[in-house]
Amino acid sequence: MTHHLRSITAALVVSAGVLTTAQQPPLAYPVTKKVDHVDTYHGTKVADPYRWLEDDNAPATAEWVAAENKVTFPYLEAIPFRAKMMARVNELNEYPKYSAFSRKGPYYFFRKNAGRQDQSVLYIQKGLDGTPEVLIDPNTWGKTTALGAFSPSADAKYAVYGVQPNGADWSEYHVIELATKKILADKLEWVKVSGIAWQGDGFYYSRYPAPAKGKDRAGINEDHRVYFHKVGTPQSADRQIYQDAANPQRFNIVDTTEDERYALLTVADRGKGKDGNALYARDLSRGEREFNPIVKDISNDSFGVVDNVAASLLVETNRSAPNGRVVLIDPKRPDEANWKTVLPERPEPLQSVTTAGGKLIATYLKDVTTRAYVHSLDGTLENEIELPGPGNATGFGGNRDDTFVFYTFNSLNVPPTIYRYDIATKKSTVFRRPEVPGYNPDAYETTAAFYPSKDGTKIPIFLVHKKGLKLDGTNPTLLYAYGGFNIVQSPTFSASRLALLEQGFVYANANLRGGGEYGEAWHKQGMKLQKQNVFDDFIAAAEWLIAQKYTSSERLAVQGGSNGGLLVGAVINQRPDLFKVAIPQVGVMDMLRFHKFTIGFNWIADYGSADNAEEFKTLYAYSPLHNIKAGARYPATLITTSDHDDRVIPAHSFKYAATLQEKASRDTPILIRIDTNSAHGASSFNKALETTADIYSFIMYNFGLKPVSGTLP
């Protein structure tokens, strides 16, 4: 493969290139054995014939995985242009990718992927103009072991870093001496859902007890404890700081303020349907040994400490402010009546709050685009940060003695660009702009619009495509969304996506209810008993794209991952006629049992639980696994998952694929692509690219399209 890219300026007419999918012989799916297993939920009997696929250690499960992949990969390999699509996706990603800089003491840190390295490398340099040196290169650990968390100590003597085999949620913490790059003997195991909170010559972290043999991937995670580790000692000597044996499914995480005056304990209980957290503090300057309550009771309100101002705490919260606000709390007088509002709630949702250089920097979302403002620590507005345009900006954090901060800006047609913002001059300058090979942003255009959902609610949608698009209903289109957990599905850039846009595709990003695009009220409209709103929003997006003549049902694909995989599974059950291709990735497909594995109980706050009679009815009514229509003609479906997913266990996709293959008509392919040595996300950059290329090839092939001449290598 040459690294010199072909021009992508030629006009693309996809409809001129058509092929037939009938070239492939009829698919013979593995015969998946069924067992006579029935559960009873509040008087309703629910069969679960593929329950045995939940055992990720059983030889029979491994045999089933191998049998499915023996159907899926030959199908993908037979797509005439698959190899060229893979090469094109690789070409588009052959450029250096950087994270923003962070600083501790005299050192700056950043991560860089030189092009298509399996893992990004962590660099250190002394001073902003110093020579970058490799600090940690996870590529030396093997292709599928990732570098996770990284946190230097306040004196910049040491740093903690996390190692994640196969990209799993489990981490193993190690300590490195920064000046010498010497890795110490410290080794902390079974870390998950944890911070790294330095205090002097040690740090706080959270872990679970070692799981029983064979239960590390699917076994439920309980008894989350906080420990303090002193550098240079074995894990067995770590001092237990906090445990709540009476509430084993709570998350307990400790952080410290920048000056290490306060240790802050956050306690969440999402398994009991509570979306917020309690907050406790220890004033270490006073030698306090106990965590004193700031907010004692767990409710649906969230509280996060931004920083301390002398003895008081700056706290971001949605208490009495669904769009978020910042308050100042005196830990000695923590009653709500004593709180002082620093940043009041605005009509736009608060996206982030950070401190740097003695300033408070807050970002807000205005119709899913970022606005950034600088305030004094008492909340007085000083100025708005002029951003490059409408898009998504993240970062802005720093140290108290910083004179500038970094932020990263991107949008559907702007690659992630790092800016340096000077606090004194109030000006931003480009620090690093990526050079995506062959990419000409002037060849594409983006559109922001609103469409009505089923109940009339206006839903934002963003589109990107080649300039000069004809609205004739024939354009191949990929619709993507998430819709859950108060997460904002920002319209962001993807170099890989250019491989589709070059083919004349329209890419649409819909911002459904359930996310955080318009604050907590928007989130609540798409959670628990209101979850059907999310599916209605997605279906309405597809109908709007068709009504506006961007595309047709014969040229429309839908994609989503994790909670978005659930979304795709649900909507193709409800409207199998509306889509030509469906890509549900690592989806939560069994809505009756998700809370029985790993940290799945954490999702009860958003989904509800089948243990609750009323919530069971809602879950059972849309659960992708339980609502597959026998004999229905489903879209061509490529399910993706990974054998080491320890968040949404692969059994969700296994059972779903087996049921869909059993019940759906044989008119369209129903395939499951099971990645090996990966977890909830791809365990290496190249594995991610391979999956993406297969998805794009599958979509085009099942649209009956072939690449436009000259666009693929």
C-alpha cells in the first residue's frame, strides 16, 4: 500500500456503480442448541433458550463463537472491494495524532500516535520547548494491551499509570519515577472504577476483591473499596480507607484537591436507581481521619468538586438546577441553606467546569455546540473564549500557577485541533493542527437542523456530505446516535469516515433524548419508563431524512454502540422496513438480565430493572432480544462484539444473534463479527480500523453499491 493518496476531488456518482449481492451463496448459520429455561417475572414467563451462551468459559460457547466467525469472515472476505476499503481506511489514518498537553511541575505530558501504531505512546518533555522523550510505550507490551490512566504526583517525582490487557475495564496500576523513567516494583491489581488521588508520597485508589477464577469478565463486581498506597510498598500493605459492606454495589471513589488539602469521597448507588451521589470530605491540613458529610444522602442530584478556594469547596451540581450550576460550600457549614451560588444555572446546560491560573472556566452547550467563558473564582464573568466556530471543545483545565491552558476543538469537518489559550491576553492560537492525508475540508459541507419526533419534540441533527449533493432520495446514508446516560453525542470528526463520504455518503448524527444535549430534563425524557422516546426520536430521524429526500429506506443504514447498540436493536424490531442495513455494536440486548453481570447494575439508574414490576413491563416491551419478529424481513445486520468485553458482556450479542438468525427471514444476512483479544472497545487502533472497514464494506455491499472509480486504492 502506498502512502501517497489519490486525489479525492473528482465528482462522485454512487448510483453509477451497482452490484448485486446475489453473488454470495445462501448463508448457512450454525445450528445453535436450545435449552428449556424459563424465568418468571412478576407472573410473566419468559423463555431464555440460549442462556448457556452466558458462560464465557464454556468450551461450547467457544465452539459457537468459532462457528459464527466461520460464517461471518468468509462473507466479508468475499466482498469484492473489502481489501481496498481496508487499505483506504488505513491510508486516511496515516498521520500523527496528538492529545493536548498537561503539566505537572517542570514536565509536560502528551500522547502521540505516529500514524497507525496499535497504541498511542506517552511522551514527557521538560518545559514547553523541551525535547519530547518516550516515557511509556505500550506497544512494547503487545498489540492489545492498552495504557490507561496516568497521573503524576504533585512534586512531579512519580506517576501512576494503568495497564489494561485486551483493553479491558480492569486495570493494573504501576509507578514510574519521572526523572529516571525507572519503573518501580509497585503493582496494584483488580482496579476498576477508580481515581488516582495523590497525597504526599502515596495515593488513593479503588478496587474490588480478586474475582473467583474464571469470573473476571462476566462475574458481577461488588464490594468496591478505597485504599491508600504508599509508593515503594507492596499492595498487601495498602491501608483500607473506606468500605461499605452493607451496600456492596455502591461505587466509592476518592479524589484530592490540587493543594492536597482535602480528600474527597464520592459515593454512588446507581444500582438502586439513584442517578446522583453523596459527597464527603476530610481536611487533611487539620489531620482529620474521618470523612465528614457535605451531602450525606444519595439522590438523583450529582455533586462534583471542581477545586477548593481556601477552606471552601467549589462544587458543580444539578441540585435545584437541571442544567447545572456551581456553588461554594464551607465543609464546616455544609447545609444547603449556607451554599453560595458562584455560577447560576443558565438556559444552556453546563458542559464542564475547570480551574486554571486562578480562573474558573466553564463551557456550555448551545444546540450541541460549545461555548466557553472565563470567570473569576467568585463567579464574575470576565470574557468569552472565542472558539474557531461551531463545534465541540474540550480541555481548558490546568494548574493554579498556569498562564495558559490547552483545549481541543473539532467538528464533523474539522479534525481535532489543539489550541493554546493565553489567560492574560484572552487569545487562542493554534498549537497543533493535524494534517489528514488528502483531506480537503472545502470539498464537504455540514448542516445543522431540527426535526420533529413522534410527540412533536424538536430533535437536533447534524449532517456532513460532499458539496453539491442532490436531494433526490438516492444518496446512501449512515445514521448514528446514542441517546442515553446524560451523554452528549457530539458531532465530531472521523478520518475513517472520509472513506464513506468519498463514496457520496451522507453521515447524520442525531441527538436523541436520553442524552445530555439539553440538560437533565432532556436526559429524563429518555430514561426508564420514558425510554421509548429515544426510539421514537431515532425512527423520526430516519423518516425525516427520507422525507427531505436525502435518502430512501433502500439506502439507509443505522449504527450505534453500547447503549447505541441497544438503540439499533430496538428500532429494527419496531420498524424493520425502515432500514436497509443495521450495525448494532456491543449492545445491551437482554434488558431483563443486564444488571446481573460485571457493573451492569450501574445502568439501572438509566434503564430501570426487571426486578421492579412496572419497569419490567417497559423493559420487556422494547428489549431487543425479546421482541424479534418471527418471519420478518430484517435489515442486513452486522452485529459486532468482542470476546473480552467485561462491561457489556458478549452474551448480550451472542443470544441476540442466535435468536435473530433463528427467527428472521433468510432474505438478508444476519451476521455477528466477534473480535478476539478486545473488550468493550477495540484493544488496538488497527483492530478498530479493521472493524470500521468491515462495517463500511458490509454497508456498501448490502446497498448494492461498488466503489466509484478512482476513490479506493
